Amino acid sequence: MDIPITYVFEFQEGSAKMRPFIMQEIASAGTKHIVLTNSLMKDILGDINLVQTLQQEASATGLSFVDSHALFGMTYDLMNYGDSLHKHRMMLNKLQLNIAAEMGTNTITFHPGNEAGRTEIPLNTLMDNVKRSLDDMLPEAEKCGVTICIENSWNQISVPKPLWEIKNTFPSEYLGFCYDSGHANIMSGQGRNDPNNAAIARWKARDFDEVDWNNHILEDLLPGVVNCHLHDNNAVNDQHLPPGQGNIDWKNIVSLLKRAPRLKCIQSEVKMVQGGISFSKLSGIFNDIFK
């Protein structure tokens, strides 16, 4: 595939002094691209000098930033439009779009949000909030040349039908989907009989008797998929394991992604430090499954 494979490394797990060494290790493993993660984005927002510093450190090792991720969580997610932090959140989101562009990335992922944390607000209102957020942000995305990608998850407004409702509201080419394989696997139904399944608690919090299990999320989202977060799990929890250490059907995932008409990059969202996997081994796994 003539599409870059890019790798997540959470640099907050090492000091700033270690960052150039880590980048060199990444490059030595034969990888060429890394992700502007939400933690790096947060660091840049705290020290704008990091834009040039990170570019210089990456360039010195032959790496480039491909793909980016916005800040996320209950304070930052798109469904919170109209609350007391709305004005500042929109300013922050537009700034993140500009930073993503300055860092050379042309996609940035935002989370719609976790509805279980806002049970006092009806789902249709939260959906409208996501749309209002995007309506405010898309002109800036178009100006920056950065595509906003909204990510599937195990929440009610982050599964294919509502995601397409959101996308179809905006014909802009600067809005698409981020397909997350781990999140989709939790929603696949393979782990539905495990009471610890992450989706069950989220849906029960909204008084749903049953989760809307779906084993074809990538197929459903495929025409709108612009970037992807690839990692494995046991269909119960979001473990961020290397492909092959969970129960995802990678042959099927790769076959589908090769047909995604808008796909701009493939991202490994494997947690390397947590999983104790080396850069060389992980890049080997991704090169093998996408050869």
C-alpha cells in the first residue's frame, strides 16, 4: 500500500532529554513516521517553542510527523458544545488544527465524547452538540488543510449510524472518520458474555437493555475512513496490544483498509512501553500484515 504507516509513542513516559534518543531508536528500527499524539499536543500548548524543537528532533533522525490527535476527555470532547467552557474549547480546537498543520500533519482525530458521563443530557442534544462543534471548527480545518476525523468508540453516538448522521450533515471533504480497531472489537459482540466488557457499563448507564453489537463496523464506516488507529484486544477491554495478541481478524481488517477510498495513513496505536514491545518488532508486525 502506498500509504504511510505511522507509530504512536507516548513521549511523556520519558523525559524531554530522552526524546531525541527515543526518536533515533524509532528510526533505527526502520520506521519513518510518528504521530503527533495528544500528549505532545498538550506539551506544545504549554510551550509553543516545542513546534520547532520537535520538528528539528524528528528531522535529525529522518522521521516525520504523520497524523495527529487532539486533546480528549470530558473537558475537551465535541459533545460539550454550549457549556461554560465552550468558547475556550473552540479556541483551543482551532489552535490545535493550526498546530497540526504547522507540524506537517493533514489529519487530526477528535472524540465525540462519552455519553455515560453526561446522563443528564439527552442523546439527541449531545448529537446536536457534536454537529454544532464541527460547524464551528470546519471552516478553520478547511483553511488549515487538515481533515477532522471523528473516532468510533463503544459509546452510543460513536457507532456507525450516528457517525454517518454527523458526517452527512457536512459535505466538506475536511471531515471523515478515524477507524479504531480496538474500539470496534469491543463492540463486535465477541466479548458480550463477559460482564467486564467495557461497552456494557456505558450502555447500561443510558438505560439501554442491550448493547448494539456490530461485527461489521469497518465495513459500515469504510467510505468515510480517512485515518485509523490499529491495535488488538480481547473484545472486552481497550488493551492497545500488538496485532496478533488479541482476537481481531487482521486479514479481514487489512483487506478492507486496502479498499478505503479516502484513507491517508495507517496508524499503530499499540502502547509499546506498556506492552513491552520493541520498535523493530512492532514495525515488523505492521510491515508483515500490510505487505
